[in-house]
Amino acid sequence: MFCKQGPSICSSKEKQLYANMPLNYFIQRLLTKRCVSFVGRMDAYLLLSGETGAGDAYSNIGSDKEKEPLTLQNCLSYDEVKLSAFLSISSYSELINNGNRRNRGVIETDYNNIEREAVVVGLIGARFQRPFVMDYQDIVISHQQNTIERGYGQPKTFTLWNSIKFHLFSKRSLREKRKLWEQFYEEPTLLYHQVSRDNKRFGDVFRPGSQEIFDNVAMKKRYSLSFDTLLMEAQSRAASENRQAYVHIVGIGLGTWRIAPQQTQIFLETFEQRVKHLLTKLNNIGVLHFAWFDLDGWGELRHDSIISSKSHALGGIRIRIENRNPADKLKGTKFENMLLVISYAWDGNALPGNEFWLKHLSGSSDSATASSTIITEVHNPFINTQWNETSPQGSQYQLHWCCTQKNVIRTNGGMEKLQCAE
């Protein structure tokens, strides 16, 4: 946790809350202290208590300015939401219709048209709606954010005056947070004046008149975390049944959260790179199906192409790039016996379904998946308490890591002893 990495990073309220908190309980907190729903640029929220609101007050959580009901005891801070976005929930689920964006929970009358069961995996994309918090901090470069006063820049390269400014006018907590995320992404944090658009690493941002710069490399590293999770989870699920996985892939952060024109390209390019990197460990993934993308491919990701692998029983992983609904029937002898794995775009600060809980049953990946599966119950820690370690019924065997050497390793609470090789 951040407080163990650098005590000055945390506020007094955070230090009090995190004192002696085991890592597995912290991860459970990231799943149980979310809002019920958290949507839009103004961060409109619905809390478990039924209270609603929107606006800047959410950013005060964890500070001395926090006020009920938006307190660290009740909710996640923005720093925690940033971490919770790295988590996924995965389970088997019954399917009641094909899962199209406007299915609205209408039950399919002809079950021959759909798969009846699948593994459903919630993935969370990068969020840029609020400046200066979450993924904006690492991927967007702006003249308001990337300043010495906010802890950005490399002290070794500073002039004498800038070095003085860095130590006198930037908060120590901001400096240490930036250092922590530098180490995590293995990328230096840059000052705005040090960067210029080159259409290679540094690209444009959509916003009209914006002078912001988009760091394509940082975006790739952020995507890699989610992609590796999906690939290794699908591999583990299929291997446990001695089957091949048919993985339905949708864009995460490529809808209303998208802020750069090149994000879809980065998404596909990164996915190809991660597949190739993990290829010999993905022998139970038969098909990667990219649905509802505005590009028809990238690199070796082309419709009906195969990424060859000598260790794969089918000779490699087949790529499909065409629109399909998540639970459409897998037809043909090549696919009909495969295990369907459905990914959907979740939110780092909402229960599975998000807008679903506001009675908006269509229009987003979150609400559409909630309307066509049972994730609002199975993935909900307040209904399915079997995977909540902090509940009396909770099982300490539900939390697991994705590891590229041994696929998925389940833990028994002794997470500090877990070791995964690269």
C-alpha cells in the first residue's frame, strides 16, 4: 500500500485507516467500498446508503475537508479508485440473451441462438474525466499538471532555481506519489515544457483547443495490465476444463472515456504485443474475437488470421475482428465446443452494472452485461458474500493473482509469501 511505500504520501486519516491492514483486506476494501454507481464527467454517484450527488466534493475523500457521506470510512479515495481499476472479477454466469447493448434483460425465446453459460470478466479502462487524478496523472501531460510544484520532473536535470522550487514549493506527498508511480510504470515523469508532440510517443488529445499531450507509451503500459489479466484468466479457466477458450474482447476506455484519436490503435497494437509475449503460455486460448472496433485490424491482428505457436494444439490462436454480440451462439465445428469468455468494460468505482443500478439498462457495456448475465449478484460482494474475505462467510481462497509463470495462483491469505517470476 502507498503508506508503506512512503508514509508522507498518506493523510492522517489514511494512516489511521491503513494501520495494520493486511494486503488482502485492502484489496477487499477496493471492491466493497465502491459506490453503487459512479458515472459522467461530474462524477455523479449513488452510494449504498441511497445517497446521491455529484461534483467536486468527491475529491475531498481522505483529506481534512471530507464530509459525510463522502468519507474514507464509507468510500474509496481517488488514489484508491486508481488502484481498484487494476482489479477484475471473473466467474461463470448463466446467459439469458445475446448481450447486445440494448438487450434490456429481455429473455431469449430460442436458446439455440445463444450460449447458455460463459466466464464473464470485468475489465476497467483508463479514466481521464477528472484532471490531476487517476490515469490522467500518468498518461496526460498538461501545463497545469506537469509542473515542479506538483512533484513532476527529474531533479537530476534541474537547474539550481528549479531544484530550489522543487524542494520548497512542491508538497512532499506529491513528490513521493510521483516517485511511486514512476517506479510502477518504469517511466520518468516529465515537465510540460520538456515534451512536444511527435506523433510517435507523444500525440494529440481530442478536447477542442486543448494543449494537453497524450503519452502513448504510458497508455500501452496501462493497457498491458488489463490485457495480461484477461489472457491469463481465460487460459486458466479453459485449461481447468481441458478446453479451448473463445475470448470476446471489447474496447475498454474507448467509448465515452476516450480522449485521444490514437487510442484504438494503441489498444490493438498493445494486445498483439502482449499475446506474442505470453504466447507459449496461452495454449488453451483458441480464438481472440475483437468486436465493435472502429479499425479492421492492426499488425498481425487481422480477421481470420492465426498467430502461430508450435506449442499450441491448434497451431496457434485464431484472430477474428467483426461485430458480434457477446453471447451469440458459437457455430461451426471449430468453435462450438469452446469455452466462451466474455470481457466487458467495468468501472473502478462502481458495483458490477454501474448504470444498471440507476435503472439504465442499455447503452453501456456495464449495464448491458448486467442485463444479460447474473454478474449483479455473483460479482456483488454484498450479495455473494462467499468471496468477501471480510465477511463471516467469506472464503480466503477466492482472491488470486495472475502470474505469467504459473498462470493463476490462488492464495490462502499469505499473500506476502507469494512469488511470481516474470
